[in-house]
Amino acid sequence: MWAVLPGEVALAVCLVAGVRIPGAVLLGAEALVVGVLALEAYVMWPLYAARRRAGETRREAGLSAVRAVVPVAVRRLLVHEFRALHSLGLWVLRRRHRIPEGARPFAYTEPQTGIMWTFVFVSVVETVVLALVIPWPLVHAILLVVDVYGIVIILALQAACVTRPHLVEADGSLRLRYGALFDLRAPASVIASARVDRRFPGGGLVRVDEGGTLDLAVGSQTTVTVELTEPVEFVRPLGRRGRARTLRFHADDPRAAVAAFLTPSLAPQLAPPLTPERTAPSSTPDPPA
């Protein structure tokens, strides 16, 4: 399926561009696509029927069959995309996603905002250039739709980060998020200490070392370190699970984020109670503003 469907798209683009393709090739390609779809249906139907016999509703049985056939990475990418588009609507309406009463939100988008707007500018320039150099109207229309959708997705990713900030909730629990891609919860009962700690880890968005330290970096940097009394579980953006006992993440105002754990309403609930000494800045001080 991964090979046939992109091949079908490439074949369609060639046809629209006026490339002459032998009839036998076209017939073979279409037969291959139909065969792949028939194979998917052949695999999914017994799974669906078995779930129905087990007492599940049609919707539940259909979802179970899809989960068994469609890779988890593909499903999660689609879900992330829909959530990002939803966040774009929230951004336009100047609303944020599920901020409970009493929770304190902390933004983390400052290091990436300039990069995101640069991507948008480059995408707009690319769209204009392609519109000027492509002579075929239909191809131009297809690429215009693709380019505009790409710009929307970039804006949606940034909107998801803006509308889904980190949270220190009223009960002292911590919720770390990165847009619609990542969501981790640490109960107040397992939070031992928090401190300002600016670091520049390598790797991608989510990185866990052998010692159970999670780096959730934005713009290749983290500014807050939270130590836990026991590991917490999380799900990576593409579905893999992990465990971490130390959480490092970026907050635009790291001192305010750490101070949120020391408020009178939260500090007594933490185990053990936090003290100012535990939240002192690390040996790597913040640079002057």
C-alpha cells in the first residue's frame, strides 16, 4: 500500500502533464491499485465480523479493524493533523485548549516562532514562483492546492503550540505538551523538585536517555528540570511508549514555571515538599536579557 498509492499519484501527475504512457502500463497500474484495496478489504472484513460477534457496535468494530490494519504511526499522524487544524480555529478565536480552572499555563513557543514564520514566507514565495513557471493550468491548480495546504499546516502546527501550553494544575500536577504531538501528565504526588536549568540537548523533539531523562526541547533548548520520585509513562508522537523520571522542558518564563510549584496552594501537596533551595538556578545561569 505504501508503494502503490504514491505510485498512483505520480502516474496521475504524469498524465496531467501530458506524458504519453502505454495503455498496458496504465491497465497494470490500475489493476494493482484495485488489488491492494481488495486485499485491505479482505483482511479487514474478518476482523470486523469477529468484533461484531463479540458484541461491539458497528463503529467500535470498524475502528478495531482499522487499528489492526492501518499502522499506528499513520493513524497518529492523521489525528495530529486534525487536532492541529482544530487548534488553528482556536487560535483565530483567541481561545486555548482545555485549560482547567485554577491551572497556570506556561507558553513555550518563543524559540520557534521566528522559524515558523520563515517557513511560511518561504512557502508563499515558492507558491508564487511555481505559479509563474508552470505552463499547464491543471498541474498549476493541483500544486496551488498542495502549497496552500502546506502553508495552512505550518500555521496549524504553530497554532497548536500556542493554544496548548504547559500547565501546572490546581492540584499541583504537571502537564507537558507540544502542540498536538505530545502530552505527558505527572501527578503532584510524584513531583520531588523543580529548578531553572537551561540546557541545549541534541536530537529531535522528544529524547530519552538511558537514565530515564526526558528532553522535550523547543528550538533545541530546555529551561526547566523537574525531578520525580518515580517514573511516569508517556507516548511519543508516532505511538511508541516510554518512561521518564526526570523531565526537562522549555518554558518561555522558566522562573515563573518553577515558582508555580512553590505557591502556598500547591507546595503542601508535593512529595516531598519543595523548598527554595531545591528550585535554585543550576550552574548554568540564564544570560542577561
